[in-house]
Amino acid sequence: MMETMIKVQEVSKQFKEVKVLDHVSMEVEKGSICGLIGVNGSGKTVLMKAICGFLIPDAGEIYVNGKKIGADCDFPDNTGIIIETPGFSPYISGFRNLKTLASIQKKIGDDKIRETMELVGLDPKSKKWVSKYSLGMRQRLGIAQAIMEDQDILILDEPLNGLDKQGAADVRELLLRMKEQGKTILLASHNTQDIDTLCDKVYEVDGGKVTQVG
């Protein structure tokens, strides 16, 4: 029996009159890639924010690696996250940004940061400010931020957004390698190729409901 790493039980969330999540339940198994699909505004990002502890549900429970979010911990441990546009300091380099973030937990040093930047196709020696980065370069930096501390769980909202064809292919290959290493990945994407290529299981978010579709 596969171990469940993310478990969502009967979660609901309402903003004013709009029920964005309506008694949602889903599970993501350890060492798998699980896809979330749905149109803009369907609730994918709200669900991901709730799993990450950024939003408190009105009802229901969320467990990540056996810990109840909001009770056992405020945020899931050892989790790499990209939700919406990653926020970076605009007037320093990508390397300096990652170094600042790495200083919070002090798990990794400069060599690991450089290695991760090269892994996602960025030059760690570049002095270019992040404000001068293209959308694709910012996205690569966001992926580097999410994986650099060797996190066991990745929660990625549209991680291939803004990447060119080769960049998207490189990141798909990277995610499949990480799955082989036993990482657990929850991925939202509009791109059916990403979902078809990467995901072991797919949930569709529509009208506040979540249904397993593959």
C-alpha cells in the first residue's frame, strides 16, 4: 500500500458569497506526481494555498506527511512551493536572492545554490538583476527556489508557465527525475501535455468540486 503524503478531507472555503472549495477530498501518494486541472478561477490555487497553510479552510482537514495543517504545524515541513508569481528582490541577482532565502533555514551553502541554478538553466555567476529577467528566467528561478533544499514535497502552481519549448521540456525531465528520487509532487497546469507526460493521477477542479479524472 502506497503511503499518502497529502490528504485533503472535506475541505470547504468561501469568499463572501462564492464557495470556491466545496467539500473537497483528495490524496497524493508518496513518490508520485499528481496533477490539478481546471479553468482559471476554478479553485486550484486556493486549494494549493490551503495545503501550504497560506489559507485557513472554513471546514475540513488537511494532512501533509502525517501532520495536520493548522494544528500540528502552520506550514508543511520540507516542502518546496511555487504559487502564483514567485516574489524576489528585484534589484539583486538571482544567486543573491536564493542565498538570502537559503539563509533562513541554513540547510545549504553556496555550492548547492549554484548547482541548482545550473540545473534549471540559469547562470549563477550572472550579476543581472532579477528585475531584468524575462518571465521564463523568473520561472526558472522560482523552480530553483522550490527544489534547492532537497525538499521531499513540491507544490507547484503552473511551474512551466512562461518557459520556451526547450525550457519546458527540461523542467518536465527534471520533475520526472525528482519523482524517481522519491519526491512527491502536486502540480497545477493548463497544459495537457504536461499533465499527460508527468502525472500518475489527475484531479479536475470545477465549480468548487474536485473529481479524479485519471
